[in-house]
Amino acid sequence: MAKSYWEFKSLVRHSDSRTEVIELKPELLGRVGFYTRALEKAKKSSMANPQFSLYFVKESIGSEGRFLPAGNIEYGFCSALHGEETAIAAFVSHYGSSRGKLKNVVLGIIAGNPGNVASPCGNCRDIMLETLGSDFEIVSGAAEGGIAVVSSMSDYMFSDFSSVALKTILVLLKENILATTTEGEKLMNDAYGPLDIHPERRYHVCIITAMGKYFGARDVFSEYHPIYALHDAVRQARRVKDPFMRHVIIVREDLADVPPHVMYKDRQHLYELNLQAELLSGKNQDPPVYLVSVKRDFEISGIWRTSVKEWLPLPFGPHNFGNDFMRHLADYYHKKHMN
Ligand SMILES: [Zn+2]
């Protein structure tokens, strides 16, 4: 058999969230032909139409049978269907809605230099999780061959939140938790969301900085492109040039004793607000995020702690576009904050 153009390795995520690229796991050796087909199809994809970003995303998706090409389609103003979104649409069109039924699903991504691991954005994680679950594989490889990395969708997910003893945290947070619920109810615009579908995805938020509190609630429109609650709060903080968050509170709307499910798209927006603060202050920070459930009469029933970085492993961000882009972004924020 001819040697593969790519040398496949495995990604592992350790319990402290660190990731490492290791030799391809022995149980995956028989799948090299499959990974190669995924990357070959991605490499040949001509779907990308990146009129704003000039960033040609080349992807493919397939299962036991055919691999289908995918890529980014940009439109409007800096809006895009991402490669993963077009991949999901192509996959469902070809294979049907098949979460959990089709095995061996692989998403192939041409991802810059050899050894790079692709980082789907938060919104793409949401649609992939919904459609394919978290067991399928993502293969990242360079167009010119070399090291290609096999990861699992589960490497990009995080829901292992640690529970916090109520007594220790309530003094600090109680007032703001209750305010998050009452302000969130006032701010929310949601005439369309069916109450019985995914109640765990309904939540109100508050971003707390040294200067202020920014409450957020979802704004749902009839065309189903809502603004989620964290995004709503992030916009307020950005408008008053105050991205310097101390901590974040997220309160579930319904009465259940488990944490809210915060969409990855929303985690993505919070991550980028934090990056803005880091670029302005020159200091890295990872503020805590408190996930809260309440019982009737505003009685708090559970608090879980994570952080802006912990719950978005392998984040997508401006760093994916290189150091020049990061310098441009830092200059942009510094100039904006001086005015
Ligand atoms: Zn995306």
C-alpha cells in the first residue's frame, strides 16, 4: 500500500484540560485510509467564498460511504456559514438526520500548517453536537501533507462542572444571583421559544466587572437567529468599554437542580470579551463563571463553578489567524479605548 501523504497522530486532552499530540492510538491504525479520504476530499473542496476574511476553509464530512465537500460561504456583512455548518447541511442532506445511528463519522479540515489542530467556533460546536453527538472524529491536516491530527468532538466539549458548597458562596453571590433572575426576566424577548424543548438552555446572565454589572437575556426573532444571553451582556460591556470582568453569573430559568446548558456560541462570545480585556491590560486572566439553579421562590438550589477558558477547550479565536492579526487587534482596542 502506498504511504499516506499525511502522518496521522492522536490528540489527547488531560484532566487539567491540557492537550497533547501523541502517536496515533493503536486502535485507530486501521482507519488511516478513512482519514486520508476525508482530507483528500477536503483539500479538493471549492465551496469557500470568503469575500471578507479571504480565509478559504476547506472541509469534508462522511461516514462509511461517501465524503462530501464543505467550506465557508460569506455573505451580508462579515456574516458566514462556516465550513462545519455547510458540512452538517451536506451530511444531513445526504445521510439523513442520523445522530447516533451512523458510526465512523469523520469531519476533515484543512487547517493551516502541519500539526495544527482545527478549532471549530462555538456556534459550530452547537450545531455539530446537536446533529452528530460528541463521538465523531475530526481530522485536521495541512494541504501540503505532513502531520495530521485526529481528535474527537468530545475534546471540544466541557460539562464537568464542579459543584460549589452553597454556604461558602452565597454571601458573595446571592444578591447578584437574585438580580440576574429579576433583571433577566425584564430584558428577555422570547415570544417564539417552545417552553418544553430544552428548558436547560434557558438562562439569564450577569457579567460583573470592577465598574459595573451587565445583565443579559436572550432576544429571539421570528427568523430563528437569536442573540443569546451572554452575547447580550457582552454587547453592553463592550459599548461602555468595560471588558474587565471579575466573574460571571448564569442562572437557569426553570426549576431544576442541575446547571444550565450554556450554548458554546455564547461561551465563544464571553471568551472574546475576555481576550479584549487581556489585550488591553497585557495580563492573562481566566475569570470564574458560576452556573446557578434556583427553586421556587428564588431559593438557590445549586451552584457550579467553571471559568471563561475551562468550559471552551481548544478555543476558536483571533489567535487562529496568527500573530500579525493579534497585534492588529491589540492596536485596534488600545486606540478605541483611548477615545
Ligand atoms: Zn464555526
